[in-house]
Amino acid sequence: MVLVAKTVGDAWTNLLEKGLTKAGTDLSIKTSVVGTTHGDPAEQVKLIEDLIAKKVNAIGLLPLDVNVLAPVLKRAREAGIVVITQEGPNQDEKTWDVEMIDSKDYGESQMKALARELGEEGDYAVVVGTLTTPLHNFWADAAIAYQTEHFPKMHLVADRFPGSDNVDQSAQLTRDLIKAYPNLKGIIAFGAGGPIGAGNVLRERHLSDKIAVVGSVVPSQAKPLIDSGAIREGFLWNPAEAGYAMAAVAQLEWNGVKIENGTDVPGLGKAIVDPDKRIIAVNRMLHITKETVDGLIADGL
């Protein structure tokens, strides 16, 4: 089984690989990870084409663009390859998708946190990995819809911005946002590099008390910024558990196990299964605050 990540070398993917590797050891599956250099869907297509040619048994995938990837995944399935996605519930041609959180709740929870930090009023921005990354944009939609309904005094400065998968891109975007929107009070960043880049800029410019940042982060990477207040609150699930589950689901599929509601998935336990949408789900959302960050790091995050 080869996992095609969004990017390689970042904290998020490293944790995914950790879980995948452990599953490989426990379940006797040869595993490895490949990924793009700059979050490019076309590069994911090329990586998958290479894996089809190599006749791997299973492909794990965190999709960057569901429409771009559907044709190559169809070819993979026709070649007898099991395709397990994560963060890809709407990806056509998947065998199964593994979800670690309730996506609507994940987006809404981050908006609630930002609203609390802003006193429910003021300008804010939303940042996603790319404008085609499926779940990032679903979370953004859920967050913005919740703000519109519940916090009318908050104002979204523009629809959304890309760049939250990369710390450096996020940092530059944050500088641009501060310059373009002088009344900016908050940022939600969906993508583990986003809050880190934003928080670094706010700390450097002594703006941590004026602009609130919340978003998806890896605790060990975010701890200094969480402790200093440059990131007000982080959100996550355990990427290592996701990596493990992807390999476990692939093995269940190889073994012809009927996956249905309540199926015990190794590493996850009993899951909620939608056989029509081909989604296997649990809800393991984590809140990362000054009070919880050390414990989460101790747990390997």
C-alpha cells in the first residue's frame, strides 16, 4: 500500500506515515508514502499513474482535487487496486473513505472559537490549503454559514484564500492580509501549516493580542505559539490513527470482510458506515489549548 499525501516532509504527513508504518508492521503490509512538492493535483495524478504501472495492491489518498483525480482513480480501480481516501468523502472512484471527524462540526467549532475570541464582531479571513482541497473547503463553508446565521456582526473580508498547507505561504499571506485589511481581527486556517505561519507573523509583529488565530494544527509544532497566545485554539484529529485506519480498511477489503455499520476497524474500533457513500467514520476531534497541548504531545502528537 502506498499513500499519496498532499505534500511530504510536513508534520501532518509525518504523523500519517507513522500510523501507516505501524499498521504495516501489525498487519504485515508493505507500506510507503509519496506526495507532491507544492500541493499540486496534477502531480498527484502522475504519482497515481506511476503506482498503477507498478501494480501496487492499494493506494491511500488525501485528494487535492476530486474532479482532477477521478479519471486516474477509475483506471486504478479497473486495474484491481483498492483506493482508500482520507479527507475525501466526495471523491468518485474510491473504494472507501475514512473520516476521523464530523466535518460540519469541525468547521462550526472553529468558527465558535473565533467568535468567542472576537467578542462575536469584527473582520476575519478564512484560509484553506488550496481552493480545490475537498474538506478544507467544506469546513470553510460550514464555518462561514455558521457565522452568517449566528454572528451577524462578524464580517468575512473575502471568500477565502489558499496557502494554509505551507508555513511560509501562510506567513506571506498573513502579511498581505494585515496590509490589505487594517481592521482584521481574526483568521481561521484549515491546514496544519496555516496557523503556524500566521502565528509566527503575529508574534514577530507583536499583534497576538490584536488578531486571533484558530485552526488545524499539530500540537508539537504549535506549542510555542499556543503558549504565547499567537494561536488562540487549535483543532485536529490524530493523523497517525488515520494512517493506521487506511491500511486496516484496505486489508479488510482484500480479505472480503463485509464492512457495515458497527464494523470493528483495527485502530479505530466500531465505526459508523455509510455503504452507499462508501464512508467509514468516527468522531475524534481534538481541541488544542494551553491546558491540553502538553498532554496531546505526550500522546505522540
